[in-house]
Amino acid sequence: MDPDTPPPGPAPSAFNYILSFILVGIAWGFTTPFIRRAAVDFNKRQEQTSTTQQTAGNQPKTILGRLKSLFWTVVNLLRTPAYAIPLVLNLTGSVWFFLLVGKHELSLTVPITNSTAFLFTVLGEWYVERKVIARETWLGMVLVLGGIALCVESKNHV
């Protein structure tokens, strides 16, 4: 060991890992319905604008014109706070995920974060779109939680 390297501190508690998995799941899953709703609203506005432009004869006809239109569409979408804020939170979840992968077992990190993202996507759709959660979906969510528990339990006994 290098004498300049400080000794490793205590390992993070299981609570910190669980909280980290849940935060990534929220960042990935709960923001997805917000991003989708903002994109749909944005597309409706764009269609109205393009309809107005078509009647005025301002449709880009060249590849360069279409690329320019695409660029400005992306820029305007990113300027829309209803889209940009959930997107930034979602991308932050990806950064947290890569930090988790570096500190915890890959065989636990990936299934737990992806499963919690699924759970929070369902809850986000319920919150944002007022979708009714079907009985089969509730059952699936319970089974997912049971699968997470089995994964964690199997790693504790190895």
C-alpha cells in the first residue's frame, strides 16, 4: 500500500446502498412520464407551427434546411423547462448509476436499479397521467419487489 494513501474508511451502510438504488430508480423511472408528457405537448405545438409554415410556404426543402430545422427543434425542446428539468434529473440518475456500479456488485446493482425504475415509472404514470394501476400491474410490482429481495438475500448467503 502506498504510504501517501489514507486507509480506507468504513464501508457504506446497507441503508446508503438501498437509498442509492431507490434514488436511481426515481431518477430514471419517475421522470419518464414527465419527459413523455412534455415531448407530446411540444410535438403538438410543433405540428401547429409547421402547419402554419406550410401554408406560408416556409417548409425546408433541402437536406441542410431539414438539418437546421432539426437542430432548432432540439434546441427549443431543451429550452422547455417541462422537458429539460426531468431530462437533467434522469441523466443525473445515470451518473449515480455509474458511481454505484463502481462501488457495488454489478449482479445486484443492475437488476435492482432497473426494477425500481420500472416501479417508479408505473407510479409516475399514475401521478402524471392519472392512469389507473391495474390489479395485474400491482401483482407484477409485488413480484418485482420479491425478486429484488431474492437477489439481495442470495448475495447475503454467499
